[in-house]
Amino acid sequence: MTHELTSRKLLTVVCEASLERAIVADLARLGARGCTITDARGHGAHGERDGLWPPSANIRIEILCDLAVAEAIALNLKSRYYAQYSMVIFIADVQVLRPDKF
């Protein structure tokens, strides 16, 4: 049985955990068919985010989708949240099996 790989985009958002509910609603509205959310820790321009108490908790949201959806989500999140919240967004090229899911 042959499985063909298909190109998709992996949109990754690392942000404050307090934004989870709002961002999940944004994702659905902007065409994402699903996402994976995990806890995230690290340090960078905004200092250390160790997640030991809720105000310092971060999450990592990953969405597999096509380019149009990835761009729409990235631009929307940037315009809505970048000015007031710690957030990083990046998009990578990936290969997936079962592309109909994404």
C-alpha cells in the first residue's frame, strides 16, 4: 500500500496561556480544522516563562493547514494580540499523510 505525502503548513503559536480560549475560537472562525495545544516554557525577550504560576504560563498551539488558512490566522492573531501579549508565530513547510484531515 502506497502512502503519498502532501504539502501543508505547520502554523505554530507560542503565547500566554490566558489567551487559549479566545485563540481557539479565532482558529475555528478562520478555517482551522483542529489544533494541538501543549504547555510551553522558555525564556526570551519577555524574560523567563517558567509556568510555575498562571500569569507566567505559556502554551504552544500547532495547526496543520493550507497556506491561505495559515496566513489568515497569523495576520489575525498579530493584529489582535501582538501589541498587548507575549506571542510568537511561525510557519513551516511540512509533509502529511491523510491530507483530507487538514
